[in-house]
Amino acid sequence: MVTPQELQERLAEAAGRHGIPGAVLAVRRGTEVVEAAYGVLDLETGYPVTVDSVFQTGSITKVWTATLVMQLVDEGLVDLDAPVARYLPGFRVADEAASASVTVRQLLCHVAGFEGDIFDDHGPGDDAVERFVAGLGERARQLFPPGERWSYCNSGYVVLGRIVEVLTGQTWEAALRERIAVPLGMTHIATSPAEAIVHRVSMGHVTGPDGTLVKGPAWAMPRSNAPAGSTLTLTARDQLRFAAMHLSGGLAPDGTRVLSEAGALAMREPQADVPLIPPLGQQWGLGWELFDYEGGLVIGHDGGTLGQISLLRLVPGADVAVALLTGGGDFYGLYPLIAELLDELAGVKVPPLPLPPADPPTVDPRYFAGRYESGTLRADVAEVEGGLSVTVRPLGSLAELPGETLGSTETMVPLDARTLIAREPQEGRHTVHVFLGDGPHADFLHLGRAIPRA
């Protein structure tokens, strides 16, 4: 096992080199946990990060929401293959057929097919999730039929959160605390800014106009997106408590059963294939992202909010888990450190993130070129000297999030006949876009979200 001093030194070296303002890294093997802290919580105040500091965990929250749903499966209250409308009468997205047919399982593994990046703010009240779901009939455009392909869907997880609320009679936050946080003995967890402020809480940091990191324009995203990852805030140690429960087959440290062993194992079973978009896993389970690496299966999830980025990785075959919470910077520059730890602790070989080829393959640029558009993203791909220009712009409520810019433009080169990779890195990685379709022109641009050709 790595020593606390060694982990501290390695985190400080990597985080300092990649401009990370503040971070906590925690590793677990068996029952032993080692933690390290680096940097400051806020570049303006300079308050130091400690191992009991709390950071937003972002979309790792989705695995918590999935766990709540699987608890309801254990209780006989949810059938994964039943339509969502069974539990939410009147449930509606823009497409009538999808409204009637989309299932709980399809939401859990991101194949529901409707618009995923809806961030409408329905206020801070206890009805925020309910109001969000009620508004999907006007907002959630169907991009493809349910079950046809994988496309990351935040709004689908808000729907799952609403199912939890209806079947438990509690808010999503209250259910999460009672059913997960309390049984696991979590001491530093918050689901709102009011709760977070009593802890040593990290601010998010984003790139300012002059290219330097600045404090984000806001701390919290809307409560209406909480089940998808807008509010859950915690320590790395508490994140590892959650991981340990899954590694133990659903048991809390005192032997309390939080989730059935069958439910915990079902969550890591492959449900959907994912386009090869590094650093995403090759498949998705019921909440978990699945990485088929040399040395064994790794399950996990990443998360990002307004200038805070997080990572969680579990190696079930070795009883190992790694949690990383950061306050911004070139997050993906820390991937080599995570890879080293997984190799040392669990014998897992994580492949490096791809680099643009020195001699890109020859492709037909007409296959890629064109406009791709959903209700929340627009991408324009055009041939330019030295490759293809890809400009991605947020639309709708996504564009209205604090800190969102008018978009980004990257020059990309072919990685293969269906994949483009950015020439220059951003946040520690070269962006990869996959294009789908067998005709002379791609039908979808896939950047984690499938965007249809317009």
C-alpha cells in the first residue's frame, strides 16, 4: 500500500504541474485507506485544502441515484424493464411513443434517446425535481428511438430521481441521506449550498479571459438536476465509503445491508456499448461506467460541475478503490497518476489517453463536414487547412449555465475513418469525437452525446 507521505508527494507533483488549484486524493485497498490533500480551496482566499475538505462530486452522483433505484428493486417496488410511466403516471417527453415505452433500465444505462443536457432551473424548493420532470414534454426532444444507441443523458437521471421521490415519499436528498449516507457513517456530506457552507468547502475554478484560472461565477447548479449531479458535495473518504459498500456486495462496515449482493453485482453488468471516446469506458452498466482493462474489470464514473471535476474508480477483483476530487485545472493531466496507482494497487493497466498522429490517415472530409444539432448543442464541422474545424456551441438552458461561453473551436485531424482528435490539448487531454453512420455522410456526431446531423 502507498504511504501517506508518498501519496502526498505524488499528488503535489502532478497537481502542481497541471495547474490544479486544490485536490484531495484517497485510495483504499481492503480496509486500509490513505488520503492526501493539495493546494487551496479558493484561489482568492488561499484557504488550504485538508483531507476533510468537501468538493462537489458531479455526475458520480448518478451511481448514487442508481443505487437508490436498485434498493427499490430489492424491495419489489421497481421492475427495471417496466415503462417509466408505470411509476410516474402522465410521464411525457416530446415523442409520444417514447413517453409510453421508455423503461427504467434504459434510463439507468443512457439509452433512452431523449435530450439529455437540460438544465432548467426550477428553484430551490422541494418540488424542483418534480417540476423539472413535468416540463420534459416540452423540452426533451427524441434524438433516436429508446434502446437504439448510447448517449449520455442527465435528464434521464433526474427522471430516476423523481421515481425515487414518488416511491419513498421523500425528496431525493432525504432518501439519499437516509438510505445511503447514514448507514455508511458518512460525516461530511451536503446536498445544498446551505449544508456545504458549514464544511471546508471547495470553490470551482474556470479558465478566465486571459487564460488563467479564476474562481467560478457561481458555486451551485440548479437543485432540479440534483439526482444527475448538481449538488452532492462530500469528502474523498466518504466517496470511498460508498465505493467500499459496492465492493463488499452491498454491506456497510457494521454489516448493515444497504443493497442486495445481487443488486450490487447487477449494476456492474454490461448493458450498453459505448463509442470509443477516451477516456470513457467501453460499456455502461446500471449506473456504473465499465472499463475493460488488462488486469481486470474497473468500474467507475467521472463528474464535473462549475469548475470542479472528480473521479471514482473501483477494481472489484482486487478490493481497490481510488477517489479524486479537484477544484479545476488540467484535470486529465492527473490520469497518469491514477493509472499508476491502479497498476500498483490492483495490477490493472490503464491505457494512456490518445494523442494526435504525426501522420494522420487520409479520409474523405465530406463524411464529417456539416452541421449537427440537438436542442442543447450545435456543432459545425468544416474543412480547413491542416484538418477539420469543429465548433461546438451550447444552446438553450445549457448555454445559460453560469460560466458557459459562446462555444469552442478546435482544429482536429483524423484518428481513423470515423474519428477525429484535437491537435491541441485542453484540460490535459486531446478531445476525441466519433462520427456514426455508414453512408457518405455521418448521421451523428458523438461527443458523449449523440448529436444528429441537421
